[in-house]
Amino acid sequence: MGWRVSILRLAVVAASTTLCLLQFAIPAEAQFRRNSQGQVLINPLLCYTDRQVRQAIAAQGFTNIFLNAPIEDVIRARATRGNTVYLIDFDRCGATGIIGVAPLRPAN
């Protein structure tokens, strides 16, 4: 009977792992759908978390990253790269990531 339980556990783990991997295999465009007015509806579970936003911005060479409150799907960040502080607009629920970078001031 012990081997049957082990096989059942293995099957459950394999099935859940497959479902998790399939979620990432779906193209970003297929994760969106439109309502009757043509507005794009986004699954909030597919949006970046604050930590993921910071990691994506840091991957572009920025440091000292500070996030502002999100405005709908766009979140603004202030970050430093080199000797300049930048204002960064980040699309946290879309496939684009950073959508705008503007210099603010020299870094102290």
C-alpha cells in the first residue's frame, strides 16, 4: 500500500508542475481579453509585484530604486544610473516593462 501512496503523490506533483509550466508557456497576448466596450481586461495575478518591478529595473543597470504608488497598470519609479537620477514609467501588467525613462537631476 505504501508504494501506491508514493505513486499517487508523484502523479499529483507532476500534474501541478505541468500546470505551472503551461501558465508561462502562454504568449502574453493570449493572457489578455477584451470586454464588450473593447477595453483590455488583465488578470491581476499576472502583473509584476513590487519586488519584480525593482528587479526588472535593476537589470537595466539602475540602483537606488524607489517606487511610487501605481496609477492603474503603470508604476513610476525613481532610480539612479551613473551620475543621474531618472524617472521611470513601468508597465507592470503588460509585456513591455519599462515604457519611459526621463532624467530628473544629477545624483548627489
